[in-house]
Amino acid sequence: MEEHSAGCPLVEASQRGVALGLSSGNIVRTIFYSTSLLFRAPGMLIKFKLKRRGAKRNFKKELIACGVPPWEADKLAQLYPFDLGDLMSLTRINSKN
């Protein structure tokens, strides 16, 4: 049996897991929380997008209320920070480091 399991990646991975001190409870918790995050992530992204849209709209209304012309307020609102694409590019940059 030793000679068959020597090249098996699954056996080697399980041996490394034991060497790292990963108990079955830790593995189950990791799988549970990873799956939970996987299912929550789309809702969190939609919520972020909707809240940002509302904040951008309020920003534009406040600019117009302060006397900024509507066309200028629209241009300034387009520059409202932290679009979802900006956050994704930040995570890509951080994952490369």
C-alpha cells in the first residue's frame, strides 16, 4: 500500500494537512465559512452597488442645492469615488503582491 500511495496527490495533501496541524474540525469550519462567503458575496456586491448609486445621487443633489450648475454637478458626480471596478482592480493589485 505504501508504494501505491507514494505518488497519489490526495494522500500527499492529507499528509501535509496533518503536518500543518489541520484537524478535521478546522477543515470543516474552513469549508463552511468559505461556502458561506461564496453565497454572500453576490448580495454584498449588489448592496454596495445600490448604496453607492444612492450616495452618488445625493451627492449630485447636494451640489445642485449649493448652486453648482446641473451639467457641472453631473460631471462631478461621475467622479464620485470607489466604483466597483476600482475595488476589483485594487484586489487584483493586492493579490499580485
